[in-house]
Amino acid sequence: MLDKKNVSVPQRDPTREFRGKIREVLKLETGGECSHPLCDLNENLEGHHVIHHARGGPTKPWNGLLLCKVCHFLAHSVPVSALWSIKCRLRDSTTDNSSPTGIQCADDAVVRIMSAMADSTARRTAFQRINAVLANAFYLPTPAARHVAFMHGLLAKAVILNDRTPSVRSTLETTLSSMNERRLHAQLLAARAARHARSIGDRAFAIRALHTRAVAFNARNRFRASAAAHGEILKELRERSRARTDQVDLFMARLLRERAVCLAKASSRSTKARDLVAESLRIAKAIGSHHDVSDALLRCCETMTFLERYGDAHAHRDELRANWSRLDPHLRAIAMKLEARLLIATRKRALAEEAVAEGKKWCEQHRFHHQSYHFARLAWQLCASRILDRRVYMT
């Protein structure tokens, strides 16, 4: 399916690369060096469209920049406004290379990105703030500093797309389509953040980015791909974690149970899913906090529900209910969702409707938009089952 932001192939400029006279004009603008104001490389330069070729940008001198490989890689992650500012500086022959907003080091950029993420305003506002930081981080003096700023900014945008789901739309189809587009974008952003982290050898951050990508796979209902992605992260953790600390073990336990849920949703390798979730629960109870144990019990209940092992699911649900008052609001919302799903699976419709109504009210109270979507979907499922039963009764 063609990206909505792209134009069809017949409408694009037939010339894809900057060659011949066009390339010579671009070389005259920069003196044969990289167009980035703080880079002086003059070999292996690549042409870049300020307005992307796939989005209708023409292969003309006014729309082109000559960039080295590192700067070209970074250019695909910054807003077009930053590239236009470089193009205007080249044409005006200005020499002011300072950052427009005073971002002098990678730490300044990271602090502003974290501040944008912590802001509870709309997703669009947070994106605008992060894009402004990335536009100015493009002028940091060293490639390593740029990579640090970009990997944090791209991962922040991916996390926002994964977590901050806006209000549920009018129909299930439009909601699913909107969520799929956002999670696909999050998946691509997380993969690019991992590339930036690997460029400077930050393996821990690369693992975080790959985990966000796996979560995006799961949100798009690509459960086999998500399980495979979790498996890759686990393999890398086992190979490269020389010092096995409790924190690393707990993260591995989390990956194990997330992979188990994906395998259960994909209806494949049920034995493997049961073994993974059991090992995760054992690790959490051995070294984890109350929050870790509660999360493990939640995933055990979810896995057993998808595997249709309702007796085990009820047992984990009862164990979780014993510490119900100690759950934080978000974990309680997830627990209410899983309980409603379990009641629907065991055909206890009246109790399921009460659980869904209670869960929707809880999520609206605490503004858990992502969980609100799940409760709305369960409500649609209950409504569809009532209509189906009515039709069966009438026939």
C-alpha cells in the first residue's frame, strides 16, 4: 500500500540522482565540501532532496544538498525546516553556524527531549517540541553528539506513538487503521534510533530501541514478528551481558513474558509460551519487587487466557486479586482488562459487561487512552455477540 505522504511513481521527477550540471551547481555552493555547516568532508558526497523525491520533490539545484554519509543519514531524521535553513545559508553566503536556540551539547538536547516527553499535553505538541530540538541538534559540533541527540529524539517519538493513543474513533475499523499507521511509524522510528545508537557503540540504548520496535510489532497484531524480535533481543542480552545483575535479569524476565504473550496470541508453540511465562514469573518472585511480580502475574493470566487454559488463568487472577489494593493505577487498568477478557472467554456476559463498564470509567478517570481503546474494543465485541445471539434466536 502506497504511503499517503508519498506521490505515485508517474508523478515523481524521472531523474532520481543529482548528476552532471546539477551536481556541479551544488558543488559551487559549498566549495566541494559537505553542505552541513560544521562538516568539512569533501569525499564520497551524496545528493539529498530537501523535499523528498518520493513526496514529489524535484531533482533541481534549489532542492538539493551535497552531504557526506554521516550527515546524509542524519538528514533523514530532521524536519525539512532545518534543511531549508542550511540551503538558505548557502545561498546567502552566511557564516553563522551557531544553533538557533542555544543547544550547545548533546545533554542540552536530551534534557529538552525528556521535558517534551514528560509534558502531559497533546501528542502533536510533544512532537513539535522534539522536532524543534532535532532541527537544532543538527548543528551540534561533533557527529557523536548528533547521534546521541537523534537516538533519544527518535526513540521519544516512537514511545509517544506507542503509548499516547488519542481518543477512540467512531468505529472499530477507523480506530484500527489509525493505530496501525501510528505503530508502523513508531516501528520505523525505533529502528532508526537503534541505528544511531549502534553508530556510537551504545548497545544498551540500541536494545531499548529494538524493544520499542518489538512492542510496535505487537500493537500492529504482527505477533510472530514481535516474538522473533523479542527473541533477538534476548539472544543479544545473553551474549553481551557479561555482568548479570538483578536489573538485567528482571529485564530478561520481562522480555520472556512479552514473547510468551506474542506466541500465545499467534496460537503457536503453546508449550514454549507456558515455559517462558513460568520462567518469567519464577525470576520475578525470586528477585523482583511487588510491581515486577504483579506484572508477571498479569502476563501469566493473559497468556493462559489466549491458550484457553482458563483454570490456570483464574488461578493467576486470584493470586493477583489478593494484592489488588497495592497495584498502581496503570497495572490495575490492565488487570481489569484481562479480567473482562477472561469473563468474555468463559461466556459470563453479565459480569463481563460490568467489568468493561468499570474499566472504561477507571481509564477515563486516569486518562489511560491506550487502555480505553482496549475496553472500547471489548465493548464492541460484547455488542457484536449480543446481536449474533439475537439473530440465532430469531432463526
